[in-house]
Amino acid sequence: MSLLVAGIEIRPKVIAPLDPEFLPASLFNRAYRELAKHNSPVPLRLALERSDGSISSFDTCVIPPKSGQLEATLLYVERIVKFLLWQRGGWKLYVGAPAEIGEHIKSVYSAVGVRKFDFDFMTTVYERTFEVQVTSAESVPQAKEATVPLGRHLKGCRVGFDLGASDRKASAVIDGEPVFSEEIVWDPKTATDPEYQYQGIMDSIRRAASHLPRLDAVGGSAAGVYINNRVRVGSLYRGISPKDFSEKIAPLFLRIRKELGVPMEVVNDGEVTALAGSMSIGENPVLGVALGSSEAVGYVNRDGNITSWLNELAFAPVDYRANGPQDEWSGDCCGAQYFSQQATNRVAVSAGMQFPDGMGLPERLVTLQKKMAAGDPLPAKVYETIGVYVGYGVAHYADFYDLKHVLILGRVTTGPGGDVILNKAHEVLRAEFPELASTISIALPDEKSRRVGQSIAAASLPAIAGE
């Protein structure tokens, strides 16, 4: 099957059964780079600067505008910029490239550009107006990365929680061993009163703590961006007014920590995903990808540390087709539509699977899983399609991360569907990227860890006296 975008033809060796128009970013980028080799390529250097002074850089080559293929070049650069923004984050983007390319990116990522959402988000997170500086490749600053250790504190009686868009999980842990875990359905995205989030979180903590002889520490993970235990932005709080967000949501976990009177740390759910993977595998680097209500990603480097990157790959592109499914929040075609409950629902519905009106995504996923267990052939095709996404997605991620272990977990991987996803992802790597298939391990944790491993790892976040 042949797919065409921006004048470049792509022929995937593995077709997504229920989404044959899926156009993997990894294949387009590979084809463009090969084309550039034969068209007098010039260097492209990108760098992102963050509030802590750290800088991430990325180097590649592009076809000079005067040599043609401008549509493909602008797509290639814009999508890489988009990926880097959500992988690494920053308030300032340096574009070292021919002026025509740089000015295009500056226009697109502006307060009035097509990527206004990205402009506003980065401005909010880093509390500085996002800007793009167009310069030469030689003038782009060098990388200056910062890393820190995360968690792995196991001593004492702890509670760990994980906040998702459709459920919240909590575990009670004694000296690293879980003694209680549970999941409770909730719907924070539509809540307009911040007390909803507060009461729900406290309820989960108290329920887990009731299974401990005492409470020594609490660790939590949640979708969104958290800096020094303060909420900067997150989909869990989309229904909250700006005033209530500033006054009640931003300091929410500081309030809870004060009330509990014990050490408490809260970080992005993706970071805890990677931590859980690193702790279970015992090797690094680890990229953790949780397929839940949305996509949560975290990364632990070769030293077992985390970076100051965002790793919000729910907003990073993996499909370059012109009419791909759009994320309702960002208005772009991005990872949340491929690695989540949203993805399984989208694929299943497009294939003709019917669900009762008003049924939520978590319940639809349960229905899909039950049909899978009953031998219905359609759910297997849904999971195969997700597996194709994962395989090509991991290959794309390998352009931006140093990868050795990729751990796939989350509610979507529960049950036999998780094995189908994993097998299909391996098939993609073997067929398209044999060099990656021999160096990257993609694995699933055991069934229990797939669902609650993240909240158990979260319990290890805070240090207590004597550690």
C-alpha cells in the first residue's frame, strides 16, 4: 500500500488493520532524510531553553528551499519542532536554519499561529512568553541538560496514588511491599468545583492509609505538569476557572501535605511510569509508556535519573497524514489519539463496533476487553491496530531518546489485548527497523503491575528521616 504526503511516497510494510491510512512519522522522517542526502543538504539545529537554564538541542539536515521539496521540508521541520516541544519543553526555541524555514516556524508557533495552543501552553508552564529566535545553525546554543534522581525510597509505611482522567488508584506499601491497592472511578475533567479533586484525592489517601499501622509518607503521580509540588497545568483541571485554579488547584498538594503532616511528593505521571519500569527491570535507560485515559510517558536515563524534560508525548505527533484524528484539547493529530482509551474507542467505532449512548470510555474499554475474552475477532483487530501504532511509534521515539527498554503499561494493556499489542509492535520493528529490533526491548509488566504498578512506584517518591 502506498501513502503520499507532501510529495513523498511512503510504503509501510505493516498496515494497521483498522486504520490503513495511518502514515507513520518514523517512515516519513526516514524517507525525507534519505531524499535530503541527494539534494545538497544543509544543517538544521534546534534548541529549547527552559526556566532552570537547561537547554536541549537536536541536529539534523534539510533540503535547501532553493532546491525544491519545500512542502516536505516545512512538514519535516514543523513536526520535529512539535515533538521536541512536548518531549523536552521550553520557553524559547532557537531555529538554526535557512531563514525561510525559520520564519515559517516562528509564524506557526506564535500567539496567532496554527500552533497557538502550544504557544500558550509553554508560556503557562514556564511563566515566560514563548518565543522563537531564528538564527544560523552555528549560533544555536549547545545542550546543557540537568538530571536528578527520582524516588526509590522503600522504607516505612507509605501511600502512593496515581490520578488519571477516568480513575484514581492508591496503594498502601510497607517497606516496599504492597499490602493494599484499589482503583476508584472519577471524572475530574468536567468538575468545576476544585473541592471535587481535593475530596477525591484525600479519600483515596485515607482509604489506603487505613491499611497501614501508621503513615510515614505519601507520593503521587498525576497527569499534567508539576513543579515543586505545585500544579502548573493539567487536563484533570480543565473545568476549573482560572481564578480557582490559581487559588486552589495550584497549591492543592501543598495543602494536602500540610494537612497530612508527612513528607509528600507529587510528579508527572509519566515520570512515575518510567520509575516503575526502572525499578521492575533493574536496568536503564527506560522509557515508560502508559496507555490509559490518555498517553503518559516518562524517561529514566542511563544513570537512572530523570531530566527536566516535559515528556508529554500525548501531544507529540506520530502520524503525518493530512486528515488524521484531532485531539480535542490541542486541535492537532497527536499521541493521545493512538496510545490511549481514546484510541481503542476511535478504532473500534470506526470499524463498526457499537456502544450504548452515553457510555464512557473506561466502560467502552471494558466492553471491548470482554468481547476480546469471548473470542470476538473484531477486538483482536483493534489491538493489532494499536500494536502497529506502538511499533512505529517506538521507532519514532528512538530518534529522540536513547532507548534500551520500553515498558508498555496502563489500562489499555490489561488482559490478552496487551499481548496482541506487544506482538504486533515487535512485528513492526522486525519488518521495518531490524537495527532497533535487535537493540530495544519492548515489554509488558505483569498483569498486576500494568494496572497499579504506577501508584506503588509513586509511594517511593518522598524520602523520610533515616533514608
